[in-house]
Amino acid sequence: MQTSDTTPGLLGVACGIGAALFWALGFVATRHGLKAGFTPVDLLMHRFLWSGLVFLPFVFRAGLRDLCGIGWGRGMALMVLGGPVMSLISYAGFMFVPLGHGSVIQPSCATLGGLLFAAFLLREHISPSRLAGALVIVAGLGVIGSESIAHIGLDGVQGDLIFVLTGLMFAGFGTLVRYWRVSAVSAAVVISVLSLLLFPFYAASGGLARVAALGLHENALQALGQGVLAGPAAMYLFTASIQHLGASRAAIFPATVPALTLLFGWLLLGEPPTALQMAGLATVLFGFYLAQRQR
């Protein structure tokens, strides 16, 4: 009995860690791709084309008329808030600020937005601990934002605001998924397939020739980082983690993504975090801890 109880728990932890690692590597792949010469639209193509092609037969089998039971209206709303529109805006943010800003601000604002939407739209009770956590997260964001104001300038402020926006968009996506009772995997599948509708416009704009000029190696890295790891693989592992551990326990893994992203950015891209980024990260992580407590 101990073995049967322990194994699912360990499997859930392994899946959660894997999802956090893949999300962090996706952030790093985005930063590397922009430095290598990809545009945000090019990265968007890699993010959704491959998964969309893989998932297309499943959507046809489940029912294209009602998009696997989600519906076209809801599917389009989810695509805007959690799909290519949000991703494109997020990619553009890394053109203005370092990796440490986007990888901390976006998840933090997603957490803040999730608490806000849960309270006012879903009518959920927000415990004092979660409210305190939200205030601490805001303080951490203020620390990171001060670096943009003092050292980067107007571009830095613009980049930070972009990640505030995308974080709130993702929070809206998560709120609608919960409100409409849509599984995360079904939402990811539908978004990937709907995103294929944008590919003809990308091809007509000359995007394929542009990415081909960057070489097979760089394109393979983005196909892996964007189209596999940060997309369907991370979503599948996180969903599996929720199934084995429960939503409240699994929520700790997304909170580790900012720290992992800073670490991988330092090791793989040679971008060490600044003192202000580390201070902001530490503050935000403490806020995450408070926000996940039930009391």
C-alpha cells in the first residue's frame, strides 16, 4: 500500500518539475531566438505550427463542428488570451528588456490577475494570506520595475508593461478555462489547431524564406524549444502533475519558473541576473508562497 501511494506522488512531482523546466527553457529559447535573428512572428510560427499539425487529426476525430465540445466562440477567445496573440506580444517584450524581467513579471502578473479574477468574476474567497502574497508580489515587481526606470529607460518600462499585459491575459485565459470547465489539454489542442489558420498569412509575407536563411540548427532549436517543450510537453506534464498531486500542490511548480529561467539564462546564454533582478525575484517568490497558502 505504501508503494502504491508513494509512486503516484513521486510521478506527480517528476511531472511538475519537468513542466517547470520546459517552461523555463521556452523563455530561454525565446531570448536566444531573438538574438539569433528571428522575429517574434517567426517564433510564433515555431510555437504553434508543429503542435497544430500533430493535433489536427485529434480535433477532426473529436469533432470540428464544435471544436472538441469547446465551441468556436469560446475557442477563439481562448486563442486570443492564451494562444498566438498573447505569445506574439510576449515575444516582442523580450526585444526591450532582459530575460530576468519577462520571466518574472509575466508569471507574477498571471498570479495577481488570477487572484483578482477569481475574487471578482468567480466569486471565490481570497484568504488573508493570499492577499498578503499579492501585495508582496507587487512589491517585488516594483523592485524589478525600478531597474527599468533607473537603468534601461523608456524601452525598459515599455517592455515591463508588455509583460504585465501578457500576464493578465494568461490569467484571463486560466479564469475562462475554469469558468467554462475546459480541460487544459483540450484548450491547448484547440488553440494549436486554430493557430494553423494564421500560417498562410505568415507564408505569404515571406516568413519561410526568412527563417530558412537562419539555418537548420537554429530552426530545430526553436521547433524543439517553442513547439515541443514550452507548448504541448509542458502542458501535458503539468496536467499530469495536477492529476497525481491535486491543483493546490501542483501550483508550486509554475512558481519555480522565474528562478529556473534566470538560472538557465545565466548558464546557457551568459546573461547573469542583476542584483535588482535577484532582489525582485526573491520578493516575488515569497509572495508566491503566501499566495498559495489557504489560510
